[in-house]
Amino acid sequence: MIARMEASREIPADWRADFEAASRRSLPLRLRYAFIHTYKPGLDDGTFRTFDTLAEYRDWCERNLPSWLGYGRV
């Protein structure tokens, strides 16, 4: 039982190699790789939006954003 628990705690060799490679990179390069920009249709298309009420905001989200972004009503 203990041997199985120890084996499950081991870090896979490919994960360790990735971590060690990342630790050798400069901080600016690590930060550049840390954030991945994903285009979000509707949200990334305008500079800003304002709404007088939460109901207006929710209506705008339902009309303009794809459901996979998660801004729709449940």
C-alpha cells in the first residue's frame, strides 16, 4: 500500500524536464509564456461599454456573446 502511495507522488519525468527548462528562462520570457491571449468575440471588439442597469447588461450579453463564454443566463 505504501509503495503504491509513493509511486503516485512521483513527478513524471517529462513534467520535471519541462519545469527545469522553464526555471532556466529569464523572468520576462517566463511572463510572456504565462499569459495566452484568446480572442473573445463581442468582448474584444469594443473599447468599452456602459449600461444603466444590470438587465441591460444581461440582455446585451445574450444578444452579442457566444454561449461558450459563459455570460448567458442559466
